[in-house]
Amino acid sequence: QTFDAPSGEACVAQRDVSNTALQALSLLNDPMMLEIAQALGKNLAAFARDREDDSKSAARHALRRVLTRHPSPNEVSALTEFLARQRRRFAADPTSARRVINAADAAADNVEWAAWTSVARALFSLDEAVTRN
């Protein structure tokens, strides 16, 4: 019911597109979803580091992995702006970064990992990632 899914008692060819407040809360607060976002965030931080912090390339890669399509330039731009805001936020508050990634110790890459984890959480909350048409 949280995700407005059909009951399974009848065959449904296409699911209705909808977002509910419970969907958003589940996707943001569910421990499994957070762990998935942390894993993808770590992977994306490594991807960006390997490309010498090419944020646009990493943002394109993130969108492709989650949405399974080529992103538009506007989507890449919006995601890189969001990433920059998250980097500033976590750089100003490293304790918050450690909480997001569930790290006990301070490390140089915690800010990057936390920023990319926030990006992953945002992508997982997109209607396109939640529902299938």
C-alpha cells in the first residue's frame, strides 16, 4: 500500500504512476535504502576520484546507473549543483558526514562519500526510479 502497488491477486499490465508521502519517507528512512545509497555513494566517489573529480562525468554515470537512460544536460547540471551543495554542507560539518555514511572514524574521503550518498538518495527518490511504467 505504501507504494500504491497492485495486490497481486489480479494481473495488472501497467502500474499507476503515483508518489505518496509514505513512499518518500520509506525511501529516505528505510535502513536498507540507506545502506544501498551508501554503497552506491562509495562507488560514485571512487568513480569521480578516478576521473580526477570530473563531477559532470560522475553525475552522468550516476544518472545512467539509476535511471538506465542517458541523462539530459539539464539533469546533469542540476545533479552537479546538488553535489556541490552537499560537499559544502559536509565539509562544514564532518560529524554529519560520518553519520550519513555510518563511519566511526574521521577520514579524508568521508565528505565525498557522504556527498555522493546524498546524491544516490536523491536519485533513488525520483519517481522514475521508484515506479515502472
